Amino acid sequence: MPERRIILPGAKMPTAWYNIMADMPTPPAPYLHPATREPLTPDALTPIFPMSLIEQEVSTQRWVDMPGDVVEALRQYRTTPLLRALRLEKALGTPARIYYKYEGQSPTGSHKSNTAIAQAYYNKQAGIKRLATETGAGQWGSALSLACNWFGMDCTVYMVKVSFHQKPYRKTMMRMWGAEVFASPSDKTHAGRDILAKDPESLGSLGVAISEAVEDAATHDDTNYSLGSVLNHVLMHQTIIGLECIEQFDMVGEYPDVIVGCCGGGSNFGGLVFPFLGQKLRGEAKKDTRYIGVEPAACPTLTRGQYRFDYGDVAQTTPLVLMYTLGHNFMPAGIHAGGLRYHGMSALISQFVKEGRIEASAYPQNPVFQAADLFAKAEGLIPAPESAHAVKGAIDEALKAKETGEEKVILIGLSGHGFLDLGAYENYLDGKLVDFALPEDELCRALGELPEIDLKM
Ligand SMILES: Cc1ncc(COP(=O)(O)O)c(C=O)c1O
């Protein structure tokens, strides 16, 4: 019988993060100051980030040791299991061997706790009393609320309005862990009030909620800002996922041919893929693995966006990042995978896609929910709508393997569970889910508002 649950003993949990910037053939472009458009100096970020995290953002050191308190907190739920999807394989009739790395067993329900714990720790060390952040579906806000609670800090969460109403129990979780939660756009900030003045019915977006949280942090001395994705240090904190996975595959003598993950800002995908990609870049990989990032067709950053410098938020307060973007003014449709409704993408993931080292694909939400349905019936687990994108991408790869008869090994990044997304599943079961096709003129409008910056600088 093949091993179904591959469990790495807690004592073998990695205690250093992997930094892929040490192995990149071309270093990433510097971030630019939003006002001067000159390369950003570290001190420009100190009003909202602690120096320890700013240093991690630009570090090229291959291994970064985790502080003891972070290791201790991560051990609350790590290591996470690698599971063989035997029933899904059978349901598909594929010769592929499908595995999934399950991050939904963290207390908050997703991979987001992996960086929330690290970020809360470093901010606490810097004497910060409160963290402000945005959240889409609520997974990141939940993760930061609990981490702040563990490290004795307050937490303010600006939750994208459409998700605030779609997922009310997420708000309850955050409040249970001591956070205050506002629907964004809110009347608490200039950025929120500006948007509400233009559009009182605004559904909100991650780009808007980020503007509110950054403004809150920048205008309070005891408060910093914390971002749940996109930034280099966030992806580095998530590499614990891929590092565990490499060891787990070693335990059963396997190695993935294809790794599929969902991409919002790129953190769970980067965290899973980078340790494997690093092996490839160093010439140490056992296979020429393909990596596929899956995104919603309603917010197709990697597949229909442009590789340009852009702001991370609507109010243009964040640094300019060279990344795939749909334009900072892009307002995605109110799809249920709220964590994938972001106009931009991690600079590192973007660069690897541009270089042809990482592939990307996009699906509308109905086929994604059908894939989640099949997965739930076979494996029992109900994935988060974000993670369901990875499931859909992996099922398509498994069906291709069925056609060709290839026995490939497919790894799915199952970033979280969907137990608080049941309203979305209810809509799906009732046939009420709408597929939003993004019209070309809407995309052109948002891309037309990108800042003009010479890529050769
Ligand atoms: C379960 C889950 N997966 C994936 C994502 C997407 O974020 P990222 O691309 O940073 O992993 C989110 C974001 O909220 C999420 O909640």
C-alpha cells in the first residue's frame, strides 16, 4: 500500500528559511520611491516596517535562521502533512500520482500564520504596540490577529467589504483573537473616505484596504503595517512549506514533476515552489520540475497583466514594484476567492514568469468550484476557494497524464480549508455562481493608468 499521510516529525521542522534571492541568476530590480521614483532606501520604509524585516526584504543570504520564539510558535501546528490523493487519482482514472501539502491545519486555517508569526515577532522586538493590515477573504487577517495576540500586540484589520459581507464568521474569528475589524473602504482613513465619496457602494479591493492600513500605520508612531503576501520577506517566511515538502518526498522516494499552486500575491505558491526551484537553479534538482501558478480569470495578473513598475495600492502610497500588474486602479469582480483579488504579484514570482521559469494559467470560478467539489467528494476535505484554483490546475495536469499515459508526480499546494467559505459553496450548489469574463476595454483602461517608468533603469 502506498503511504497516504507523510508526516515529518515535529523535531525535524526546518529552523531556517530559504532565501531564493541568493540563487537568482539576475537580481530583482530595486523598489522605487512612490514620489521621487528613485531606488528606495531602507530608511524610507522605517515609518511602517521594523528594520529587521526591511533587511530581510533585500537580503541575499541563502539561509536565514528563525528566532527561537518563532520556532516555538510555529511548532503549535507544524509540521503540516503531505497527503497522497489516492481517491482523487482513482476518481480521475489517471496514472499520475497526486500529492497535496495541506496548510489548512494551522489554527487560523491557512498558510498565512507562517509569516504572521514571524512578522508579529519582529515588530514586537522593535517595540511596536499595534499592527494594521488589510485582508481579503479574512485568512490573512485571522492569522495576524492570532499572532498579535500571542506576542501581546493590538491588531487592526481592514477587511475588503465584499468579503466582510460574504464571510461574516471570519470577522468573529479575528475579534475572538482580540483584533478590531473594519469593512474597507471605511470612514476611518482619508483613503477610505476618498473612495466612498466617489463610489459609496464600492465593494472594496485589496488595493484599497492596503491604502487604509498603510495610512493607519504611517500616522501612528506605535503602529506598523504588516502585509500578508507579495513582499520578498513574506515569501521567504513561507518557504517552510516547500522545505518540509522536500523532506517528506525524500521519506517516500518521490520528487514532483509538476507543482501547482494558487497565486494571489504569490506567497503560498512561492513558499512551496522556491525551495524546489532553488535546487534547480543550483543544478541540484532530481527532476526538471514544472511550476504552475493558477489565478482567477476575473483577476488574471500573470496571464493578462503587464510586466511594469506599479504601486501596490490604490492611493499610490506604497513603493513602485516591477511586477505583473493589472494596474493599481483595477477593481476585480466580487469573486469568492477573495484572497486572489489583487492587481499585482510578488516581484520574485513575476520575474520567474517573465524569465520562463514559472508558468501561469487562469480559470473562471465555476470550473474551479467543480474541481473543489470533486476533490471534496474524493478526499473529504473542502478547500478554500483560493486553494481550489490549485486543485483545478492539478486535475487538468492529471487528465493530460491520463491521455498520454504518463506516471507523473503532481504536487498541489493546498493553502487552506474552506470551512468559513461555505456561503460560496452554497451558491455553487444552487447554481448561482457567476463567471465574470474580464472585458478587454476594462483591462485596457486600468493598464492605461500605469505610471510610465523606463524598464532599463
Ligand atoms: C487560503 C488562501 N490561499 C491563497 C491565498 C492567496 O495569497 P497568496 O498568493 O499570498 O498565497 C489566500 C489569500 O488570502 C488564502 O487565504
